[in-house]
Amino acid sequence: MSKARSRALHRAIGGAAALLLGLAAHQAAAQDYAREARWKDEVLGNLVVGDEVELALASGRQFLGLYTEGRPGEPAVLLVHGIGVHPDHGVIGILRGALADMGFATLSIQMPVLAADAQGPDYFPKLFPEASERIAAGHAWLRGKGHENVVLASHSLGAWMSQYHLENLGGQAPGKGASFAAWVAMGRSGPLGEPSKIGMPVLDVYGERDLPAVLASAAERQKTVKALPGSRQQVIAGADHFYTNQEQKLAGVIRDFLGALPSGR
């Protein structure tokens, strides 16, 4: 084989390998609607608390919500879970029932998911616009149910998604013209963003044994908390990132924060 043909062959092989790697990366980053459907079947097959709600995006695609009634006049809480799970999973699954027991209506929504081996950075920016649309749809649904005061409560990657929503839409629910009453950010790593873009009371809550990135950025988040009236930062003693065996304590912290919100928000 001539040197020219050999170089051409190597270039062709290299190009094919690069194409295959690119396709694999694209597939890995593709939103996994099949996984979401499996989560839905699992959740509804074991649902004990609350009722199924079908919410819709502008595209017509539907996604799962779990709604539980609260006491009239109390805020409703829109719950946003973390990476790659479902609206009845872990701390969010426990919170949606615990907060309802305390009198707050709760709507926990399915967020976009990737394949099981995806990491947090894989979700941004590809999935964040749809995540924002889902948050807006949940907000609008609760407003349509007559809940004038809706609080956004989000955990881990869900807090990243929530911050993206608040910073890009100002917390506005399309067609409703109303912002959230407050934001509860649980286990949020990194800063909370510009106070002027959030514009509402924030509860920044994390565990004493949280992830290193969450602990390391606590002082930076506190700067935003101090700039927003009615906000607070709170550490839950002994809690890890998932609030294992500390879920009821977390619910109590959220209840106290909501109870201190100005009426009429």
C-alpha cells in the first residue's frame, strides 16, 4: 500500500471513529422519555398518597404530576426532584406527603431525565429549557386549581433547574402573570444567582453532612439570602445530601419558613 493511500485510510478510520463517538455522545445526552415512562408505571403501580395529574407541554407531550390536597388558605408547594429520578422518590416523595399532612397542598412533578449513567453537567443546557417549561406548567396548574400562593421547592439538580427558570422567566407562569411566593432550595451547590432576578424570599437549606460542593458554596449563597427580605439559610444537623432519616425535620423547617412568609404573597 502506498503512503498516500495509507494516510487516506487512517484519515477515513479516524473520521469514522470521531463520527461514532459523536453519535454515542449525542445518544447519551438524549432525553430519555422511555425511562420517564418506566418511572411513571412504577410510581402509579405503588401510589398510596395523592392523585395522578397529567400535565402538558406546549408540544403536547404529557408528563406526570402527583397532587395532594391541603387546607384552604395555605400555600401550595410545587416540588421538583433531583437527577434522574421521579416525583415520588426519596426526600421529595416523603416531603410531598409530610407537607400535605401539615396542611399544604403539594404537586410533585416529573422532571426531564437522561440515561442512568448521566451526570449533572450533562443535563445543562440541553434539558433545562424543558425543565423550565415543566415548572411553569406545574405552577399554572396549581393556580388553575385556585392556589394563589405557590411555593417552589426543589432538591439538588432540581434546584439548578429551578434557578434557571427563575432567572430566565422571573418566576412568571405563562398566562398567569404571577410569580412564586417563595423558593425553597435544598442541597443547592454553587451560588443562588442575582437577587434581582429571584425577587422573592428564599430558604437555602442543606445538611450538615451534605456534598462538599454544597458545603463549600454556602457562604456564597448566604450573600444572596441576606439580600432578599424574608429569606434565611439553615443547616440541618446530621443530615446528608438526601436528608436520610431527617425528612420530617426538613419538613418542619419548611413549614416554619412558609409560616413566616408575608400573607397575600
